[in-house]
Amino acid sequence: MNEPIHIVGGGMAGAEAAWQIAEAGLPAVIHEMRPKVGTFAHRTGKLAEIVCSNSFRSDDDEQNAVGLLHWEMRAAGGLIMAMADAHALPAGGALAVDREPFSEAVTARLRAHPLISVVEEEVIALPSSGRWIFATGPLTSPALGQALQAETGAEALAFFDAIAPIVYADSIDMSVAWEQSRYDKGETEAERRAYINCPMDRDRYEAFIDALLAAEKTEFHEGETAGYFEGCLPIEVMAERGRETLRHGPMKPVGLTNAHRPDQKAYAVVQLRRDNALGTLYNIVGFQTKMKYGAQTSVLRMIPGLENAQFARLGGIHRNTFLNSPTLLDDQMRLRSRPHIRFAGQVTGVEGYVESAAMGLLAGRLAAAEAKGRPLAPPPPETAMGALIHHITGGAEAKTFQPMNVNFGLFPPIDARGGRKGRKDRYKAYTDRAKAAFAAWLDGQAALYAA
């Protein structure tokens, strides 16, 4: 008999991983610490419990990257999407689910599967043998977090994480902004132009600080306290220390010359740094924030050059546990130092329920293929799943790696020639290309999932 594949964590990723393994004809064991060991967020011991928003976001698989991810998961026979569809609520173009019936249905399907068993126990150490998938999410238990820290050498895996917004490059107004590294540092022309700069005069800066201080901020959950890193303070915290703090910090104007108005010295400058190898995404440097999303978009669009900015990810603050996956995981989602262990879900550095479940689906399929002696390549980077796994296992900048939602900025660019110049046409081209590539990837696994 085949040795079982063990999954630690019964959330979205763990549930999906177990389903994919069992559907491939292999036994799977889910180790879930709840309800014996609880968290501040979970209320039950059910699998795939939804603790935050019940929205799976847009279901548009022609114009939206997360909608495309929905399509791919459905095409792969994903349990999470099947149960979400079965328990959908009216939500316009989005997919929202009825929380409790959804979790109950996922739990029932998994427990009823003859190849899946569920063990209620906390795993506190990394195993030395067997096949394992760790899908413990952002609320990884302290004991397991310490084991991960000891194995990876990471200084911290669990902390209050303030993350900066990320902007689509093609939504930045380059008639206002310009490319230049501070003091023109860099050995090559590309390095000397590695940043995009947005200038502010004094009046605009003062108005920005007023709006920043007045904006609604995220409150902490009961029992949580803020433990920011001093080098990663939210911009609101810096502004509260004095109105000039930001101008002498991340918004300092020194070493920069406005290419559009070289004779005018900016009072402050907001810099954006390329966030991926494709150059399609830019991180707003030093702009970690705990502003609520609605206030955040309004305040950030006060920055000259960002009036029409489109955001691949807004800033936020939360307790988070995730690996520096670009340095620690290979393209099979295996821990380089212990390749019998895979990781899936939010602990790998993806953000959101759908993305977490998708990484569980991938980890389950990759583990099943390996166990059957039929190694499987990850999906092509032109697909939504492929773009995500490429980002977390090598495409992202390791030094600034932060959790990311799926978005078209992670995909290899579409050639805009041949009439596809508008955003709507371009997004349709992304999804058409992705569906064809993903269907071909699935076709190559027909034997693996044959009845």
C-alpha cells in the first residue's frame, strides 16, 4: 500500500491539497490542531473555515486575474471552488460564499473520502522522513513557527507586518513622474533609472500629511499588540512623530532632479521601486500603511503622477507568518534543505483565500505526481497558478518579498501589437493565453488522474 502524504493544516490550502492527492488515488492524512488548539480568529474545528471576508472576489475569468484563477481551479477539479459554487451568495460579479455551510460541506466531503483521514493534533516539529505538505497559514502555531525559524534561520516569521502598496506600472503618469535613482547611483543605465519619482511642492505635501493623519486606520484584534520593526514603520506612525518626518525619511527629495522641470526643486518626492523582474509592478518605497483600503486609495492618489493609479496590492498590517519563499523553496514548492517537505497556502507568501487554495491544489498535484514516480512540472508562467508559483519561488525580489495576490502584473507581458492596445483587450488576451496553456498542462496529467 502507498504511504500516505501528510498535510499539516486544514484550511483552504490543506483541504485542497488533500483532495487533489486523494483524487489521484493516494491516501492523505490531514493534521489539524483545531479545535484542541485554537487561534484568536477561528471559531470552530471545521476544515476550510472562513475567518475574514467571505468574498472570493471577482469571478470574471476574462478581465480579472483572480477570476482566471477561479477558472483554472474549476478546470482542475478543485474542491474549494466546487463548494464555493454550491454555497454562493448574490454578489454581483463577485463570488461570495455562505461561510458556515461552505466549511461544513468541505469538511463533510473530505471526511467522507475513503482515502482521506483527519487527525486532530498539533504538529510542532519538522518531520525527518515521509512526504509532507505544510499549509499552516498566517496563524501558524508558535511552536511550529519556532521550528521553522530554527530550520530556515529567519530572524522572525511571526510579527505585525506593515506592507506597502504596489502600483501597476502602466497606470503611473510619466508626464509628471520620471525615472532616476537617487544621486544617479548604479553601474548601468537601467540601474540608474531603477526608480520612478513623483514630486510634491510644499502645499501638496502639507495637504497630503493632513489627509494621512485624518485617514481611518485598521484596528488590532483583541489580544494583539503592535510590534513594528523600527525600519518598517507605517507612514502614519512616522507622520505622527512630526510633520517633517516623512520629508526627511522615505519622501526626502535630495539627490533627485525632475526630468520635466530640472530648474524646480521638489519639496518632497515619493519614490516607487520595481517590484518584479518583468517591470510591470512598482512598490511605493517606505509607504507601509495601516490605512483602511478606501481611505488608502484616496490618500495615495493625491500623489502627483498617481492620480489614476491602479493598485495590484494595497498596503496593510496584520500578524503574518510566511517564508521567504524565493530563497527557501524550489519550483516544486519543496523546502530546499528538506525536500521531502512542501509548503502551500499563505505561508508561502500568497495573499487571499483563492490564492491559498490554488497553492494547495498545486502542492497536492506535485506531491501526488512525485509519489507515483511521474514528476510534474509546475504550470506555465502564462497561467494564473504558474504566475503565482513563479513569483513566490524565484520571480520576486527576495530582499523585499511580501505576500501577494494574483494579478496580471505577475504574468509575462502580452505583446500589445496587432490591435490589442486597450486594457480590456489586453486582459482578454492574458486570459485566452492562460486558458490554453493551463488546459495543455492538465492534458499532460490525464494518466495521473485516470480512474
